[in-house]
Amino acid sequence: MAYAIRFHETGGPEVLRREQVTVGAPGPGEVRVRHEAVGLNFADTYFRTGLYPAPLPAGIGVEAAGVVEAVGQGVTHVAEGDRVTYTGSPLGAYSSERVMPADSLIRLPDGIGFETAAAMTMRGLTASYLLRRIHPLKPGDTILLHAAAGGVGLIVSQWAKLLGLTVIGTVSTEEKAVLARAHGCDHTILYRQENVAERVRQLTDGAGVPLVLDSVGKDTVAGSMASLRRRGLLVCFGTSSGVPPLDAMQLVQHGSLFVTRPALADYIADPAERDDLAGELFGHVAAGRIGIRVDQRFALEDAVTAHRTLEAGRTTGSSVLIP
């Protein structure tokens, strides 16, 4: 019998329940996928807490990798037996198997394992659009990257080095600083002990950086703005510490700054663009130019523990759930 993790009310990790489910045959435009690994993402907690509303009761999770077991009428880009990965599909990835829209699936190259795929599809595509679509970066540019030892941070740092960028990364501990530097960060800042903006100015001879990639939010936004050079861009692509309050006058006071709050869904909505971003990502990973760290593995039925560990900030790299 298949099973899934679901929640009937919003709240803390304890609202997550393991439930047996019946998985039927796929309808037109659908597939049935057996999951081999499921991605654990901070965005999952936003659905669980209600920050991102979802009709209840609801499944949870938007990223997984596995094998296509059956295809419905009209599905042509994947076939039974194909290895696939996905992100951004309807909620329900925390499951042993499921029926889902076929359009969400990306065929997985043979050289990339299921755990690696589940650990990197969302994070890797996020890194891809941050570096390849948001801002016209050029070799020699310096960027500030928050949460540099996290799953997205480690991929961004490695990819940034391939593009000839200098990376200043913020981390919470010296252990994470070592990890970030090992993956491409040129400089690390312990943001709980140091003044981020002052260190950035020191490292850039007072100029500031043209781009800040900020997935933390409320706790870091002030330092992010103060780290930017005139007419720099603040990219708020996550809110792990809460939604940052933004006042338009702050943008003026810090030098006519720009700010964007992007979502991955808007950068992979076009299948051609999604495949282009995924192809570049998979090429780097398969060739060993970008390594994917899976530092935490949890049984899918231990999703409550996984969420508690994630929200406590006790993870590095990427985490996966194993059905």
C-alpha cells in the first residue's frame, strides 16, 4: 500500500501525518511515479504553517525523483521506465508514489542518481536562474550570498566560480564557514558575530557589491541593503527568518537600489526555458564541475523530525527523505 505525508491543519511539524493512500491509474496528461528520493526544502514549511495557503487537508512537498510506472493518454515526452525528477508540481511529493501531471517531469540523465536529483532539482534550478537570468553578471564581479553553506548556497558558490565571480558568503558558524569556502566562497562572514555591511565594504574597498542573494529575509535585509553599491540589486529569494519589511525610502537612502522577490515557478513556467536551465545544471553536475552534498537523510515517515531539524538551522547542504 502506498503512503503519503499529509496535514489537516496548519501549524508546527507535529501536524504532519503518515497516511495510507490509494494511487490509481493516470488520466490524460498524467503519469504515475514511484519515488526513490524526495527533496526536503524550507519552502515546505511555508505550506505547513500556512504562510503559503493550501486547501486542507493537503499533501506536502514539491520535489522528488523516481521512475515512471505508467503514463496516461497524450503523454509523449516521458515513457514507462524513464528516470525522472521534478520540482514545482502540485503538493504531494512526500509520498511513496503518486499520480501527477506529466508536464512537471524532467528526464534525468543516467549519470545522476535519484538522491542527487532530489537534493538538487529545486536548489539547482534556483541557482541557475539566480546566476543566469536575474542580473547581467560578468567575470570579476563580486556578489554577497547569504546562507552560503545551505543547499542553494553551495551550488551558487560553485557555479559562480565557473563564471569568474568573487563570492562573499555569510554563515552562522565557523564549521559552516569552512564548508562554504571549500565550495567556492572567497570570503566568509559570521553574520551573528560580525557586521556584514562593514565587512563587505572592507572586502570591496568601500564600493559594495552589485548583487546580493538573500534567502534569509527579515534578519538580513538591512545588512543586505547596506552592502550594495549604488543602483545595486537585492534579490530576496527566501524568507527563512520571516518576511522582510521594505520601505521604498530605504532604497533611495542606500543609493537608488533595486529589489526583486522572485519565485522559481516564474522562471520554469516555460518548458523550453526550464529545460535550458536544467540542461546547463545537469551538464555541470554530471561532469563533476558542481558537486551536490546530501548531508542529511531521513526516512519519509520521519518527516516531523526532518522539519524540526530544518527549522532549527541544524542542516548543511541538501537533505532528502527516503520512502
